[in-house]
Amino acid sequence: MEAPPLPKIISGVEYLKAPEPEYPPLSKRMGEEGRVTLRVLVNEKGNPDQVNVQQTSGSSRLDEEARQAILRSQFKPHIEDGKAIAVYTIVPITFHLDN
């Protein structure tokens, strides 16, 4: 029996509920900014099943908040051949302070 194929990586997924990261107060005070790139496994229902940091922002606080924001979000299920399937997508989250 063959293992099911690994979900493929797609770009341009749509959100039903976009991620809304909250700036960690300590990061804000310390002037931390950065961009986190996350690898997200989106299941057939459009829920984020796994969220892993692919490229760090350089701040573990920002990385973790980006991860949590994705876990709170909802994706539009990816449809292929009329069926919803699990896929990976790469999501960048940028933290930028308006000075």
C-alpha cells in the first residue's frame, strides 16, 4: 500500500478570515521589526493544521505571534478536480512599526 502523496505547495491561497497579528508589546517597546515566513499546512476544511517558521524575523516573539495569528485565521479550502484537498502554502507576515 502506497503512502498518500504529500500535500503540494501552492501560492495565492485566499483567506476567509485573514491573519491579524498583534504586535507583542515588548517587541514594540524594543523597536523590533521583521518579516516572518511561515509554512502552513491547510487542511480540506481550510483550517491551518501545522504552522512552521520557515524563515525567522530574528525575534522569537514576532515569530510566535505570526504563528498564532495564522492559527487563528481561516483559509478558503483548495479545490482540485472538484474536491477540497490539503495543501501547503507559504505565508509572509511583516511586523513594521510606524514611527
